[in-house]
Amino acid sequence: MKSLLALTTLLATTQAHYIFQQFTSGGTKHPAWKYVRKNTNPAWLQNGPVTDLSSTDLRCNVGGQVSNGTETVTMKAGDEFTFTLDTAVYHAGPVSLYMSKAPGAVKDYDGSGQWFKIFDWGRIVRKGVLIKGIVSYTSNIPRCIPDGEYLLRIQQLGLHNPGAPPQFYISCAQVKVTNGGSANPSPTALIPGAFKSTDPGYTVNIYSGSLANYQVPGPAVFKC
């Protein structure tokens, strides 16, 4: 009976997790992991979160510092893209998009350089109800960033368990940007290092008090 209970608990926990695995560009929804780096978690934990703020796994998930055969998609600055999950977001919390320019081919880049944030979905509550159940997130490559190859990182921060470390659900796509501009995106931050255990948006209890002025962890959003 104890073994069955443990298995049931494990399955319930695993089913509450999710992973960004598909990328859409040019109106085409590409196969899972074609342009998104696949983590190296075991199959039963492939959609599991990262919780260690000091880990390099915060960049592109466990084992995501290497390409492992991931292809690179070419996009024009300003183009629309979408990240899609394997299952809908189950835990309330903000979603953010980051980019980091590779010094050369992005397939060889580990994400150790500077990152800049391009968008936040920072609203956690709508009409008094915690927002979750979303399966895809759409935005645009900034029109003003320089041509080059980038890691495009999406992060959802699960804030559902006050008192325990929040859960980072992370994936990175590999993109080559063309027709760009000459902006020098700022502010920037290193990952790990961009998120602190004392950040109000990290320590918040989403079940008590007002979330009207909730501040998403990490640097401010870069705008062209």
C-alpha cells in the first residue's frame, strides 16, 4: 500500500509539470525539439522544473548548455514566434522571454554570456482568479537587435508552493536573426545570477495579499 501511495504521489507530481517543446515560426508549428534544445532529464522527469538559483541549468534546463543536434531556425527581426508546451501550465506564475547572442554559431554556445529580457507576461491574477491553463505563448523578435545567432529562452516561474523554492520551467530555442538593427540591448544579466532568493517576485505568497503590483524577477524588459 505504501508503494502504491508513493507511486500515485509521484505520478500526480509529474503530471503537474510541463515543458516548452515546440516552436512556431513563419506560421509553421515545427516538430517537438526541432529548434528547441532537449533537456537530459530521464523520460519520466523530462518536463520537470529547475529550482537551484546557482545552477547553470537555469539557462536552458538540465543539460541544455549543449545543442545535442538541435537545429537553428532563421528569422527576420520583428518576426512572430510561439513556444508551445506539452501540456497546459498548471502552476500560477509569470512567464518571461530572454535572448543571449552567441559569439559564433549558437549550436556551440552554452549561454554563459549576457542575457536580456524581451517580454514579460507578469500578470498572475485576472478577476480574482490565478491565471494558469495556458498552452502557448506568442511574441516577436525585437526589430532593432543586431543580426546574429541567439539563444531564445522562455521561462515560467511556478509560485504555487509558498515556503518552498519556486519552480523554473525553462526551454531555449536556437535562432538566427537577419534584417536586424544596431541596438545594444540593455539591461543585461548573467544566468545564473539574474534571480535572487530575496527578490519580492520570487518570495511572494500568491494566496495572500494583493498581486496588483507584482514585480517579475530578473532585469527590466529591453525595448527598441
